[in-house]
Amino acid sequence: MNLGLMDMIGLAASLVFALPLANYAVIRLVAGEVALGAGLLVVAIAMVVLPQYFLDPGRILRGLISGLLPRQLRGEDDAAVGSEEDSIEK
């Protein structure tokens, strides 16, 4: 994973909140409260994983722009798919 400066800052900000939560989750697991500990551990992991892999602003922006652009202005891959669909319809 190639992270830039802003990505590293975002990851550090996520870890600032996720690490204490994960620590508390492990303490609850050791104390015998399995449901609470496991639930908090899942939340702590999601706090780090979701922004890094699923909520990438660049990917969201590219998807939004490619959905708004007409077919002629999209990349070659989309144009090739469109021309194949046109030839199938004829």
C-alpha cells in the first residue's frame, strides 16, 4: 500500500482513537466479557480498515466523475464496452 502524507496523517488520526478502544476491548475479553470485548474490538478494527480500503476519497471521486461524464469523454475501457454494446444491439 503506497500512502502519501495525508494518508499517513489520516491513519495516525484513526489509530489515536482505535488503539485505546482496542486496549479496552482486550481488557474486557480477558475479564470474561466476551460479547462486549469482541464487539469493541470489531469497532476498533473497522475504525482503521474502513477509511483505508473502502472509503478512499480518490476512488469515490473517480466513480462520481466517471458516472457524470458522457460516454465520449470517459476512458478507453468504458468506450470499448459501449461500442461492444452498440454492436450487440444492432
